[in-house]
Amino acid sequence: MNLKFSTRNWPLVAATAALTGLAFGLVGGAQTSQAAPAQQGLTCAWEQVGNASSELFHSASAMDSDSHVMYIYGGVNGSFEAQSTVEKADLSGTNLSARHSRVAAGGAQDRIAAAGAYRAKGAGADDSAAYFIGGVGDPAKGQAVGDVQRYNTKTGSWEKLQLSVADRFFATATYVPEQDAIWVIGGISQCSLTDVLTGSTCQARSISTQYISFDAMSGAPMVNTLSGGNVSNYGHTAVYDSANKRILLYGGTNDISRGNKNLQALDVSDPDPSKAKFTNVSTSGSGPTVFFHSAAYDTVNNWMIVYGGASQGFLGRNESTETKTYALDLTQATPAWVDLKTTLQDRVAGAMEWDGMHNAAIYTLGRKKFNGDASRPQTVVRTTNALVCGAAPTPVPTSEQPTAVPTTPGGGGTTTPPTAVPTAAVGQVCDLAKSKVPVGVLNDALANNAGVSGWGLACNPNLAVGPLNPLRTWLSLRNPGLPYHPLFNGVVWKCGCP
């Protein structure tokens, strides 16, 4: 089943129902690398864009949203040996490609299932750094640690900080730029490989929710504990829903034998992190029952994308895995679960981040379903894939007949006249963008129109281009009511200015 376009080269765009005025709908069969065109709305597809240099799972990841580089730290290999390697997947090129390379990180500890987050303070800023928190060093013992390690992307230096969180692994870490805080949620303090393989339950215990804040004068990090914020869950995911100023927590387990589909939010709308509070979120449809899965926040569509993981029987002969790709559509009054109809098959304990350069979710590493014998190496997948979404081609009615037109002399018969392809006008910048967006970002967007979301799309991508449905040629902020941010509120091409 072939699409009529290449996801690698068309602008990585996603027109939401709010923009198109159409009902959101996705149909089509699942494929390893592509999905069938939707009848209306969007179609999404996984596409291989690179290969990691190591075969690992339960690695920590952090996305440098300033320079568009994904950092991947530690993990366990197919023989269940902890690793200390650090590598990066560079996504800063014009084309969607993940260029993997090792990072010199002297002093990095062997760690499995640490939690990673990137503190984005601007490209080349002294304080921009990838943070890796907690983890476990020896899977045979399964005793968590609470150390905090940091990779400074300006100096290229790795260091272990003189502070610690509660001992935990299989936790999550999420950076909230408005608070300049890294939130650490959930996890488990003790769970050995022997426990898992012999069928013992690694029962979740209540662990405090903590956040790392930074002194306004010195920049020194400090660990704080949220009052009343204890969580008994691990193997879950967390994404920052920047549109609604909340961290969304999904799935996980409390006994390592079965996943759940719990969805909870930590409201971080108050600039003071100590005032954050947990709330429940109601949804329509059905999301996956998973743990050790991956998730990313799609800033274009306002989706939480969820993929992979185990559903039950972790590392047992009856292990079940989740192979569907889901999106929780947060644009709805009641967020709605949608099956995106595309898959990478078995991928447990991989790493996923959102790439704001190409507007795609990036997924790398992870293992296949347990082979039933821990004494034999497990199958680990090195491929790095991107989930890209765009408007589906408008289907041509099959009953439509070719139009008779004159042919070359002696040719006879009829031909179909060529379809006129509209030429896009020169891009223009909205006044609001001029006042809020760095001039370098605007210049880059004007110089590389197709590298920014929306270019080449009609205002309604499901209708033909015409006087009543022009192309998007005005550069503005994705959310005009918020400050510019390269990851959470970047520039897009629109039909007009606010």
C-alpha cells in the first residue's frame, strides 16, 4: 500500500480540527513504516531515520530543544548488563535524519532506568543541560539510587551533582520552563531481576513527588518535596502539556505483572512549584493498558502520543506487548483516544522524545517480546524512527472520467489535462511574531519555508487550493497568547495573522 507522497520530504505538518473546521478522523490499515491515507484529517506514519550505536533498553533520554539533539544515557543490554554509555541523536539537519554518535562522558555511572529531562535555557547558555536522575546500577540487587547527574551541552562536561532525590528507578523526570523546575515523579526503590524472573511481585511503595529548582542568584540546584504528592506507581510516562500547563502521567504498574491505563495530571500552572497539585483527567475512547512504554507531547496537534511497552507478564513466558500507536487528542473538551493505525511492532522500554525541528515524535531502542530464557540474549532494536503526521491526499472519485482535450496531430484519443499546481506566495511575517520571536528564528524560517510547519498546505488541506482556500503564507506563533519557545510554542505558517 503506497502513499502518494514521501513523508521524508513533505513539510511535517498536522492540521487539527480547530484549523480545518473538520471532524477529526483517522482510518486505514497498520503498516510497519507507513499508514494508509485517511479519508479526512490526518494520516501518521513511522519512518526509520537512523540507527543507535548501542543495543539497549530501559535507557534514559532528554531532548535538547534548543539545538535539536536527543541524548540517551545508560540502560541494559540484551544480557541484562547495566551500561554507562551516553550518545546523542542529532536532528538539527534540514532533512529528517537522526545522526547518532557517542558522547564523551567521563564519570558517568552504570545506570538502568534513570529518568531524563533537559533544562532548556537557550542555545549555548551556560545553564542548558541534560539531567539524569536516579536509576539502578546492579540489576541482580535491584537497589535504586537517588543521585543526580548532569551533562552540560555547552562545555561537553559530565558531572555528578552534590544533591540527591529519593532513591528510585522506573520514575519520570519532566522540565517545566515557566517554573524552571524539573519534576521527578513515581518510581520504585527495590526490585531485582531475580525477583522478576522468579515471579515475585515488585510491589510499588509510596514515593514522594520532588522537583529540582534553581537558585535565582547563583543558579545552584536544590531538591524540594511536594507536600501531599506521594505516588505509588512506576514504569509510567510523563509529558508536559504546555497548552494546559500540566504534566500528564500515563500507564505504569504497581506490581510489575500487569499494566494500567491510569491518566493523572499534575497542575503546574502556578509559577510557584510548591503549589502544584494532582488532578484526575477524564477521557473518551480507550487508551492502552501499558507499562515500560514511551510517550511524547506533540506540540503541533496538542496530542500525547503513546507507543510500545508491555501490558502483562513482564519478562515471563506469557509476556504481552502493545504494538499500536495511540494519540490522546487534547484539543477536545473531553480528551479523546485515537488509534493512529501505524506500528513498529514489539518495542518495550524504548525512549521517545518530541523533535520540534521537524515536528515528529522520535523513538529509539527498546527490546522485542521476551524470548522466554533470560540466559540467552534478548533481541534489542537499534533503529530510530520518527512518527510524522500530515494531511491525507484528497481522494479522486473513481467515477470521474478523463476530460477530452485535443491531442497532438495524429495522436487520436483523449488525455487527462495536467493538474495545475499552485505556486506559493512569498512568506510574510505577522507583526505579533516580529515582537515575540528572535529575529534569527524568523530569518531562518523565511530562508527555509518548508522547514516550518504549515508551509505548502492550504488553509483547509482537504479541499483544493483556490481563491476561497489559499495557501498558508503568514508566519506567526503556534499559540499567539503565549511567549515564544522553540519547543513548546514555535513558529508556524498560518492563513493570516491574529
